Amino acid sequence: MSYSHSHFIKKRMPQRGVTLVELLVVLAILAFISAIVVVNVLPERDRAAVRKAKIDINVIESALDQYRLDMMTYPSTEEGLDALTTAPSGSPRAAQFRPGGYLRGGAPLDPWDAPYQYRYPGEHGVVDIYSYGADGKPGGEGLNADIGNWNEDNQ
């Protein structure tokens, strides 16, 4: 039995690749899924930032109350929240200042990387602690609204 040279050459199998239409369909599906994720995740991020600000304000308010118990008064507006981390110089009760201060790691920044505002005496209560919100400006609505310890829903 003799075999010809062509008998040993393997026949090529047709190769199946990804067509442009299939690639476009996959990309469209991925874009659709991404859009759904973005629409559902971004608003939650904004709500989480507001919740974090409210929690921070409650923590700062508790630290101020502890400061007042030790020092017999709240820090002045000029001393600000830095008074919770640094012992006051020249105060007759400086020895009563809690070692390490009243806030671990210093006064926190709000979720938009701005310092929290502090006022004593306050306009809304004994002390006012607040963030200007996402826009960093007084007033505003929605995400840009001020968040303070006087807000009823600050729990």
C-alpha cells in the first residue's frame, strides 16, 4: 500500500474566532451592567458620607462634653476643636486635661476632607458642631446641605 504525500498532510480544521458582532454584544452587555451598578452604588456612597458626618459630629459632641466636665467650660470658638487634642496653655485647670486628649488621632475631617466647624456659644444650642456638606459652603440643599448637631435626624 503506497501512500501519497498528500495523504500525510493533515486537513486544516476551520478555525472559529470571535466575530465583531459577538464582541460588540459582549461590550454592550458589560456597559449595561456597569450602568446598573453605577446608578445603584453612587447614591449609596453619598448617603454613607452623610451618615459618617453625623456619627463624627456625635463623637465630637461627646468629646466636648468630657472636656467640659474636666475643664469646667467648653473651648472657645477661637480655640476650636484643636482644644480637644492639645492641653490649653495658661488655663487654671490645665492639670485636669485628660492625658492624650479627648479625640484619638485629632479632630477628624468631614467626609469631603474639610474640617468640622465649631462655635461656642452656639446659635442652635450650647455648642454648634457642623459640616458645610459636599460643596463646602454654608447652606445648600441635598448633599450640599449643612449637617450639624442641631439637626433632628442626627442620630
